[in-house]
Amino acid sequence: MNHAMTQAAKGKAEATKTAAGRRSVKLLRPAMAALKAQKAHTFLADAEVFQNPRTLQRWAGDGPIRKTMWVPAMKKAGVRYRRPYQTRHTYTSMMLSAGEHPMRVAKQMGHTDWTMIARVYGRWMPAADTNTGQKAERLWAPAADHEAISRGSEHS
């Protein structure tokens, strides 16, 4: 992603603020499914992907989206109000809770390194457990087994 639609740009695509803001974002299957479902409503009309269902025009800022869609959806879901921007935090904590690599999550969020992710979201990272080190052991097992066999044959 190297362009963003912002209110400051008045609906026109503009370059991202920082180099870290220029990134490839991997859309997870549920997001891709939602976009494909939306495509059926807007693609053939050669329209914007997301449009106001009342006017069939591009949303004019976030105010109408909040009033028309966001607030009613939050009420219907029984969730206390949150700004749409906070979905970044939900995404980040969910990815870390699922065990995704912190640096990969940081890159998805547009951060240059993972220190902020560790500081702010560390509590959602899986804790070390009794299985710690087993991945490394499996990775290096063939080499270790080979060395042990070689050492064993030297002593025979």
C-alpha cells in the first residue's frame, strides 16, 4: 500500500506519511471473503468498493460511516462504543494471541520494528511454557544425531 485515502486529502489518494506506512498488507481469508462478497454489489457498477448504501456514492469522510453503519452495528452487537481506529488494536492483540510472529504483526501495522508491539501488546503474546525449545530441538535434531553418530564411530 503506497497511497491512502484521508480526510485531509479530501477524498483523493495521497502518499503515505512515512516509509513504514508503505507496506504490503496480507489480507486474511475472512477479510478476502468480505471483499469478494462486497464486489458483487459494486464491481459491475464500476464503483468504489465501499459506498454509502443510501446514495451509492463514495463515503464522504468517516462521520456518515459512523452514524449510518458503525454505531448501529456496535449497538446491535452489544459492544460499548469504540472508534473505528481501535480496530487496529483489536487486530494486533488477536494476531499476537494466535501466536503470530511479533515482527510480522509490527510490519502489518506499519511499524519499523517490533519494540512498540512488545511494549504495548506484550500481554497478548503467548507465554513460554514447558514446550519451550522443542521447535529448536526438532529443527536441529538431524544435525545433532549425525554428530553423535560420527563421534560414536570414532570411539569404536
